[in-house]
Amino acid sequence: MATEQKQRPRGGYNPVDVHVGKRLRLRRTLLGMSQEKLGEALGLTFQQVQKYERGANRIGASRLFDVSRILDVPISFFFDDMEEDTAAQSPAQQRGVSYEPEHNPDPMARRETLELVRSYYAIDDMPTRRKIFELVKSVGNMSKEAREKAS
């Protein structure tokens, strides 16, 4: 426990744990799930869920796996949208360990694409779905034209 305390910034929690907790809270509230209900599903008290959401307690790998299944998101969801300065606060980064993140320019491999496609096909009303398709296509074309003019 003492080594964990040394890795945390003075007077606070590790920013990576705080980020994961915020993402947990975001997804839980988007689903309309209470802390009590999530705690029950995990075999925990709602107070423990609160600690996870604040970043006061780290979420272990097996627990994060369970949370991701219950909240119906991949584990990577909890790390999405993390700022670089937050990521730099991870224990390995604090020790100066560096790594080259994989950059995959293929939009079909991105999480955002998968979520967009799932959301699109969740729209049952075909005329509405078609209008959304045309809107997104139009906005994409406008962006492409603006980039071409700028270069």
C-alpha cells in the first residue's frame, strides 16, 4: 500500500484512476443504473462503487472486466478520451518507461466507427435513418471540400 501512495500525486489520487472512475460513472449514468445496482451486480457495496468512481480505489483487471461486461462496453471504453497529461501520470510513465502507441489510421478499426454504426442501425425508422445517412454524408463532403480548398 505504501508504494501505491508514492505513485500518487501528493494529496490526491492517480489521475488515470480518476479518469477510469469518471468513465465508469458516465456509462453507469447513461444506462440509468444506480451505484447500488452496479454494486449488487459486482457483489460490492455502493460505497465501493463510489470509491471507484472517484478514483480513490483502483479497479483491478478482473473487476474492470466484470464492470465492462455489466455496462456493455469494451474495457478500452474506460481509457477513451484520456488526455496526454493524464496518461503521463501512469506508474510506468512516472518511472520514465516509454512506448510507441500503435497508430491505426484505418477508420474501420476505430471504436468511434463501431459505436456510430451500432447507433445508426439501432434507428428503427427507415426514413429517419436515411435522412441521418444523407446528413452525415453531406457534412463529410463539406469537410472534405473545405480541406481541399485550404491546401
